[in-house]
Amino acid sequence: MITYKSKRDIEQMHKAGQLLANCHKEIKKIIKPGISTLEIDAFVERFLKEHGATPEQKGYQGYPFATCASVNDVICHGFPNKKKLKSGDIVTIDMVVKLNGWLADSAWSYTVGEVSEKARHLMEATEKSLYLGIEKAVIGNRIGDISHAIQQYAEGEGLSVVREFIGHGIGRVMHEDPQVPHAGTKGTGPLLKEGMVLTIEPMLNTGKRYVKIDNDGWTARTFDGSLSTQYEHTIAITKEGPLVLTAQ
Ligand code: MF3
Ligand code: CO
């Protein structure tokens, strides 16, 4: 069931989103060779607490951390760990923030030190694909218009689109209808209406799109060991167009 949010609801979600955006800006400052993803996770938990918010992912379906930290070939849902990040790594930090009962969800990929040209291209193209998807998030379009815009651009850049993990409606709970695939056909799927709040969160790989899951039951990697990045925003469909609630 799709829940439609009022202007006031969207304002509340925007506050959660802005806090999340500020948290990402802080992460950008502290990510350097030598820091571990567990230290970043601890930083996030403290930052949210200090600002009256909580990390919604912690305990969600048994997920043990505040953030997902997905390094290099990890697509998503990587566990933060004690290993130090090193120059050349790329890492996606994903989190869901709860503030006054409302949620916002945003993932961002970061470089550690100097990264390869291939990694940089992947990151730039994944971020761009997110914004091309967001442009299609207007009243009267369909979900498939978002999916198609992302897939067309990504594949044109020689990258592949992960299918197993998709965007979603969000509000007081993390995963609501509708589903938001990152590959699909124009003019198909649910109609976009005022008051819908969605995540768009493309995961692109430099190699093939296929996924394998580690024994921890969560960590999703590229099957072929290629690099993967993800950028995610929470957006509201408004009369004025898409409003990016997690804009940094
Ligand atoms: N933020 C993610 C999403 O878009 C991941 C949630 S999985 C969790 O849905 F278990 F970590 F919460
Ligand atoms: Co999400």
C-alpha cells in the first residue's frame, strides 16, 4: 500500500533528511586512509544521538550496525569492521535516520586517498544516474520512467545495474510501497502522485550485474569481483517537482 504524505509530513521527513545529509558531510571530512568502517559507524551513531535521532538500520531484521559500509566489490549491506581503509579504496556508507518518528534514507560513495580512473568514473556515473532518475520523479510520470532513465545512462557508460536491491517508498517505516527498480521500461509501473516519498538508490558495477551474498547473510558482493558504488536520496513528489529531502 502506498502512503501519501502531507506537506507537514514531508517537512518532518525533510528535517530527518537534512540531519542525514549533515552526517554525510561530516563523514566526508573524516574518511582517510587508516580509519576503519567501524570507527565511522561509531561516529554516525554518536552524531545521530547528539542530534536527537536514532539509526533505524540497527536491529532492523537483525542487522547489527547503524550503517552499511560497502568497500570496493561490496555492493551493499557490508558490515562495518576494524580493518583500516587504504588509499585506492572506495566505500559506500548507507544509513537510515529516524527523527521524531520520521525516516530518511541516503547512501553515498566516498574515495579513500587516490583512487583509480575506473573507480572515479564508476562513482561519477552512479551519482549522475541517480540525478537522472530524480529528474523523472514528477507527477504524472511512472516508476518505470525513473528506472529506464537510470538503466539507459548506466549501460551507455559501460556499467551494469544491480537488480536484486531496489528503491522503495519510505515514511514512518523503512520499506513501503512502491518498489523502485533501477532498470525497466518507460511508461510502466505505478503512477507518480503528489505526496509520494521514495528512495532512488542505484547500485552500478564496472563488471557484470550479478550478486553473491557472504556467509554473514548480509554482505552483497559483485559475483565477478568488479567494483560497485551506490548513491541514494530520499525524494518527495511535489507540485513543484522532485524535492530531494537528503540533499547535501
Ligand atoms: N538503507 C538501506 C535501504 O535502502 C539498507 C537497509 S538494510 C538494513 O533499504 F538492514 F541495513 F537496514
Ligand atoms: Co533505501
